[in-house]
Amino acid sequence: MIFVSTAFNSGETASRVVANLFENGFSNIELSGGAYSATLINELLEFKEKCCLQVHNYFPPPSEPFVFNLGSLDIDIAKASILHAQKAICLAVSLGRPIFSFHAGYLFDPKPSELGRRISKRKLYDLEESKFRFIDRVNDLSSFAAKEGASLLIENNVLSAENYVEFECNPLLMTSLADTLSIMKNTDERVNLLIDVGHLKVSANTLGFDPVDFLEKCDSWINAYHLNDNDGLSDSNNLVRNDSWFWPYLKSGLDYYSLEIRGGLIILKQQLKLAKEYIDS
């Protein structure tokens, strides 16, 4: 199943984006970010029988913006992140697609305006403490999800060369193979991976590792993919191409592939057709 992400139009409410996509022939839609609306959930439930709606990361968007971070050592942000995840899990169940996918943690708490950009250097949380908290919270959420009949997927983070130079170290969880394996081996069996191949390309280029080796060694946990491309320097969510590096290495037969790209409806249709040629072949 190949989804298209509402992130391509993040200024609108997701319900409006879903309505527009549905009217234009899209029925598998990943819900990601967007503008806050008090009536959003009720509006989305109206599409439950028409579309397959996948809840991802910072969704549903809260009334007071914050950066979702299950690795945070700030008590208030950690609490807000846990409550957000629980709400997202319950929404996923209500929509009939009981999977919640979310980003790995950070060793600091960025502002919403900093995401996707150069982030100024600041004091970082202790790596081992943040990783311990992240794993503990993920396992607690996995138990919560199991009671609701849902499961979890963690998305690998992206480390750009610019941010690596700025911090003079890696301020993110789950960008390298070693860190990803360490975390996945300590989460329970209901927790798996969503691999963003664009994130992986940039992180591999920054840290100097082989992205194919990463995919091979994480294979048993990979249950989903975000599909996009870039120049290896920044996470630009460019269009996928016939020569995109990842096509030969994608697992087949999964029910969660999502095009997370920038472009209008015509481009989305073209990209969906291209992705189907490789994924369904």
C-alpha cells in the first residue's frame, strides 16, 4: 500500500488536504502535521470508510505547538510527548489503521521553527540518559498501544553535515547503524522501524557509512518506508526518480510505503505511478 503524505501542504488542516486528495483520486493518505483545528478529528472520521488514513508523528497537531521528543529530559516536554503519542495511538485505532509511526528522539529540545533548518549549538542532554529515557518511554507506549490493539514504528532521524559541524557531534538518536541497532534491540517485539530513505541518505553521507549496509542489518525490523530523495546534504524531500538509490533495496510486500515529497497534485500522481512500478514489480 502506497500512501501520499499531507505534509506536502502543511499550511492547511489535514482534513482539507484529505478532502482535496480524495476528490482527486487518492485513497491512501498519511496524516502528518498541518494546521490545528478543534474539529479536525471529527472531520477526519468522516473519511474513515472512504480512505485509508495513516497517523504519523506530529499528528494530530496540538493547539500549542511543541517539538515531539520522547528522548527529552525536560519533564514538561516529555509529558507532552507521551500524551501526544497516546492520543495519536487512539486516533489511529479510531481510524481503523492501528499503527502509529514517529521520529526518534533528540538530545536537546529544538523549537518548532528550527526543524529542517540549521540549528544553533547548545548544551546537549547526556546521550546514555536520553537514550535510556527514550527506550523506556517507547516500551511504555508499546504496552499502551498493545492494549488498544495497535503497534509502533520508529523513524530514523536525519543528521545534515551542517548540523554535525555546528554541534561538533551527533545530537540525534537513531541516525547511525550502531545507535539504531542498540535501541531496537532494547525495545519490545511490537516496536519496528519506518525507514525514511531520504534521512538515511543524508545521515550516511554525513557520518560516512553505507546506507545499504544499514538497511541490510536493520532488515528484520523494517515494516515501512518514507520515499523521497535529496542531494545527500540536506533533507529536502525531493521527488523520487528512476535512478534513486534505494529502489533495489526496498523490502517488498509491506503495507506501508509513503511518498513524503514536495509537489502539487499532478506531481503526486506521477510520483505514485513511478513508485508503483518499482514496489509492485
